[in-house]
Amino acid sequence: MPDIAFFGFAAVTVLGAILALESRDLVYGAVSLGVSFLGVASLFFLLDAAYIGVFQIAVYIGAVVILILFTVMLVGPAKGEGPTEFRRTALFIGILVAMMLGVGGALASPSAFSTNQPCTPECDLAQFSQSLLVTYSVQLAVLSLVFAAAVIGALTLAKSERGTA
Amino acid sequence: MVAPGLAEIFYYLGFIVVATLVPIIALFLIVTPRDAKPSPMKLETYEAGQMPSGRGRTRFIIQYYPYLLIFVIYDVVAMFLFAWALTLRTLQPPGSGTWPILIFMGVLLVPLAYSIHLASQRDLW
Amino acid sequence: MADPISDPIGFSLEIMTSPLFFKVAVFPGLTSIGIIIALFIWLDRKITARVQLRVGPLYASPLGGVLQSFADLIKFAFKELFIPRNADKFFFVAAPVLALIGGAGLVGLIPFTPEWQISNLELGLPAFLAFVTLSPMLILLAGWSANSKYPFIGGLRSLFQQTAYEIPLWLSAIGVVMMAGTMNLIGIVQAQSKPWVIFLGLSIPGWYIIPQALGALLFFITATAEMERIPFDLPEAEPEIIMGWQAEYPGFLFMSAAGASFVRLYAFSALFSVLYLGGWMGPAPVPALLWTAIKIIIVSSLIILLRATFPRVRIDQLLRAGWTYLLGLAFLNIVITYLLVVGPRI
């Protein structure tokens, strides 16, 4: 049952990603990206990393895709440029590389896909918090600086664009 | 063998699938026996009784765009706070998470105040 | 378990009589959701009418017109389904139906009692809040797809409104997680089972509405904003932008869009009673399910009363208040909860 589910979710993720690249209408592209993120979130749920899955849904679909959608709609009814020969080749190469990476990874380390200890999602999250707040507390402070820089940078970029226009 | 948490997730997925099928079946049942009589006027969009003019997807004020930008960042911050709140009492050594999260939030309140200050200056946007 | 190939009738009977099927199909699943949509529409009309010194629906049954909203829902199903010219057909149809499904998905996470719950996710609370974030995207797509001015303005307003309420909503729910030490919804209710104080033989239940009074108020306000009900119904705003994103919807699709809003009213009332009012527990020996029902009715009636009494806020007021007052009070609530749980030490 988890195997079938895994292949289903993986197919949703990959198809969503391909559609996001290939669709002519940018709004459809953004929504396909959301579907792809939903597939990734489901994969996280399947891996018993439920919190990361919830995180994925709330942040990526709830905020990032919406930001993309808004920007696309703000730009207006302009359609994205259609798929060209070069992009088809790039897509083919990308799929090939992804397959090689997947197969290579699976061949290289069967142990990489086995969990070391059984753990409920909650204790998983407790371990995550422990390492985030205690072990890597300095990194957390640096992360807050990164977030702060992101906020100020985004505002400055958006503002200056309007100022020159 | 699946973990107990995983079984609940599969129940939930099953529920969503059933919940998806029911309105779709209802939609097909409703659409098929109808004798649709579309007319040009009926298919026009509503614009206060006038014939619609101009683009349907109008321009909208960009004035509130900074809120959307900072929302993306502070959504992530809220998720970090959830992780802290869950382990408030179980962290080892106890109470060790408070200073890191205080510093984390303290650093992030400064750009928040700055962005709210910027967002309130309407002529910038 | 009967074999599905050799004994299809026995197999289907076993499926139909299994408790999980009953939960998905009848209660708290789909059938009950459909009936509760109609009941909430009736409650909405009745309370609004009482406040405005009218009587509301009256004739359709001896019980004060309960059957009126069922009749309206059936009537909607037989309306002609047409899609405006130049509309994006796929999203125009898909968005309201998906909104309805998303609302049902929220109900699937709620524990009405420990037995009456479809899926007991370990991270029920953040999962609920994360699935809630999908609805502004659907509203935006619905508004965009109609290719009309009022729906598009409504969809964009929904998007901006989300930025105002989303983070205060998460932060006010954090107070409950800090007190309960779990994100499982059943665990949160069980953490409220210990009585707070025993006074003259009366035990005041340890519901989180007492220590989390500020958090509960914030959650109530932001949840009302999430449901897009007056005073926060900017994306619909009937007098300003003519029902906003629902303006172009015909028949069944309008029913889905309006029904989705009532399903979310139901889900959020249930979540509020789970988080702050002790879920299925109560001081009197009444069946657990009845307690849940009473609390849901009280909370949803309060939300409906707001609709009948308050004027609409402006979007700039809402954004400003969301990012300053609501966010600041949510941080204050976290500090208060920290002092309650850990004490005045760091």
C-alpha cells in the first residue's frame, strides 16, 4: 500500500512539475506548481515527516504559489512564451538526469532508505525542536538574520521598481 | 506493515477521495439532463446592468503588495514557533529553548516594524 | 472479510456496514455535512431575522421553516448551469467544487468524540491550519477565471485578507499548543479534562478559554476573518462588489461556493470548541456528542450574530489592524502563556 501510494504521489509531483514548465498559460503553470508541491507534501507524509509536509503545504502552497499567482495576474493577460525545441531538449535531459540520480542513489546505498529507529511524528518533531533550539541555537540566530535580510531586501526591491516606473 | 500514524493519513486520503467523487458525480448528474439555452446576453458577465467594457481582469491597486511579501517570510517564522511551543516542557535541559527563540523573534521584530512603517506610506507603492 | 470477486454482494455489505464507512459516508462525513449546511443556512437566516425584528423563514415546516433551506438547496441543483463567455472553464467549475471538498476535508480532522473522528492525525492542529490556507488560492482562481471585474476584485481582496489574518491565527493557536504540549486534537481536549478549581462542590472545568482568554478572542476574530463573514467579508461584500468572487456563479456552482463558506463555519466552530471549550467534555452527565453539538451551536450562533450586528471593515483597516494589533496581541498572548506554563523565569 505505501509503495503504490509512493508511486502515485511521485507521479503527481513529476507531472505537476512538467506542467508547470510546459503550460502556455502562466496561471495554469503556477497552479501546476502548487499540485507538484502537494505531491511533495504527500511524500513527506508518507515518510512519517508529517510536520515537514504540513510546513510544505502552509508555506509553499499557502504563500509562495499565491505570491506567484498574484504576480502573474498583476502582470496581466500576457501569455508565457510557448515551449520551444530547446526547452523540450532541456526537459528530456532533465528527466534523464533525475532518473540517473534516482537509480544511482538506490543502487549506491540501500541503507540510505531504511530508518534507523521507529519514531512517531511527534517525537520526530521533538527531536527536530531539540536540535533546532539547543544544538543549533547559534545557527537559529543566524537564520533569523537571513530572514530579516530577506524581508528588507524584498521590500527594497519592490519599492525601487515602483519608484523608477 | 504501516505505522499507526500512516494508517490515519490513509483514512484521511480515502475520505478526501470519496469527498471529491461525490460532488463530481452530483455535477454530472445535474448537467446531463439539462436543456441549456445559452443566449449572448446570458453569457455576458455582470457589470451593474451595463454591457461590460474593457478587460475583465482589471488592474488592481498594488498598494498592499508589501504585506504579501512579508507574509511569505513570517509564515515560516510561525512554523518555527510551533516547533518551539510543542517542546516547551520537554526540552533537555529544561527551558534551554527560551533564549534562542527570544533572540530569533527579537531579531525578526525589527524588519517587521520597518515593513509596517514602509507599508503605511502609500505613495511608495 | 468476504472475497470481492466470488461474493460481491457480501463484500459490499461488509464494506457498507463497517464503522469506517459509516464515519466517512454518514457522520461526521458527507451526509451529515450536507444536512448541516442546510441547518446552518436556516440558523443564519433565523438569527439575522431576529436581530432585524423580522421572523425569517416560517412556513416550510412546523419547526419555523427548517425545510426552507433544504428546498432552496434542491432548487439550486435544478438551475441552468452556464459559464460566462471568455471565462476559464476549468477553474470556473473546479474552484468552488474544490472549496467545498476542502471544507469537508477540514471536518474530517475534527474529533467530535474520540470515536467520532474520521482521521486522528498526530499533527491535527497544524494540518487543519495548513489546509485552511488553500482556500484563498481557490477563491483567487475562481475570481480570476470568471473574467469579470467584480469577481476578480473579490479574489484579490481574499488574497490580501489572508495575509492579515493568517499569522495571528497561527500564533493564537500556539498558546493552546504551549499549554497542552501536543498538537493532536484529541490530546488537546484530554489536556483540558482536569478541573481548574473546586468551589463549593462545583468544579469549574479546566477549559482553555479561561487561561487562554486573549488567545480565544484572537482565534475567534481571525477565524471569522478566515471564514469571510461580516465584518470581514471583503471578498464577497454584497453592497460594494456584488458578492465578489461569487458574482458570476450559476446554480450548482453557486451552491458549492456558498456551501463551502458554511462548511468552514461548521469546521471552525467545532475547532474552537475543541481548542478552548473542552470538546466533548462537560460538567453534566450528558452524552459526549451532545456536548460537542451544544458548543458548536453556541460558537456558530455567536459568529452569525456578528454578521447581523457589525458593519464591514475596510481592507486597509483590516490589513493594518492584522499586522499591528492582532499580531501584537498574539505575541502578548504567547508571553502570558509562557508565564502561566513555565513561570517568571527564562
